[in-house]
Amino acid sequence: MSAKLFKADVLFLQRLLASSGLYKGPLDGKWSQAVETADSAFDAETLKIQKELGTFDKRTEGNILTLVPKAQKKAREFMNAVPAGKLTYRILSGTRTYAEQDALYAIGRTVQLNRKPVTKAKGGQSNHNFGIAWDVGIFNGGYYYEGGSKHPDEDDAYKELAALIKAKVNKLEWGGDWTTFVDLPHYQCATGKSEAQVRALLEKGMPYLT
């Protein structure tokens, strides 16, 4: 999983694997047998979690697989808790490298100036950069409910989902509870730490999610 997604940023991969307790080598940005072995251990842990908690649609699966193992468990608990019925729920994004986060931050600021900013966080300032956050999308048939839109019924669908998730899945935080830059589709594992503290631990290859 992780090698396929993050091999272009080996240092980022090393940090994720080390913070998950799977890699003990140097954080030097170099591909090695130790990284290969840790990545295989990551894949084995992922398979174990899939067997335990089930699998979902292709897009959701692709994004869950970018998360660290403990967050994968929470994301699958999340998907198992969403209601069956008229609406469809999918996980649309998971982990981003610092570079990917910076590219997203530029939207509405220095590129694609016709769009509103889509994130307040630069690289290293978002829980998406630590493998512990995901964004959900709600669909009504082929129609996508865009969180934060001008359509109250669409926002209400995200709020109703959050109320259900809070009742069923513990140790999750919802972006809809933020007081600034409210992010209705966003969920993240609770760490009890600030983003700066989590970033420092990640960059040292130390655990931050218990």
C-alpha cells in the first residue's frame, strides 16, 4: 500500500511507518530493505484490519489504505456506522504528503483564483498529513452534496451523519465542530495533542496515536 502511494516521498513514508511502530531504520529519505520490510508489515496489518472490519467501495478503500493502521480501524468503524438508505457515503480523501497539502493550500490563493480556498492548512499543519484524517462525501444518486454549500439540506445531511457517528464511534473529531473554517465532511482521530505536537512526533518517527 504505502510504497505504491508514497514512494516518491520516501522520507514521508519512513516517518509514517516508524510512527506506526513498523520501521526502525534511519529517517534519511532513502529506499532500503528495512523500508521494504516495514512496508510489507504495513500491508499485512492492513489486510488483517480489512478481514476484521470489512471492505467498501473502491474509492473509499483507496483512501482508507493511505491511513496509519489505527486510523484505518477507525475509518472502517466509521463506514460500518453510516446508515443504509437513499444516500451513499464514501471516503473521498485520506493522507496527503506535505507537498500535496501545499498544492491544495495554493488553490484560491496563488492558483485557481476563481475558487474559494479549500483548506486553511499548509503542509505539516493538517491531520491529513499524519495519516489520521479523512473526508467523507455524501451522494444522492449521482449528485454530490458539497459540504459547506449554500444548500441547507445538503449541510443538514452532513450534520445528521455527524450526530450518528458521534453516538456510535468514539475517539473521533468532526470538522463541523470547529469554530473557524468549519469543515463538515472532515473527520480525524483524536490524539489529545495539538497539530504541532503531532507533527513533531511524526518527524521524529515517534507514535502519536494510541
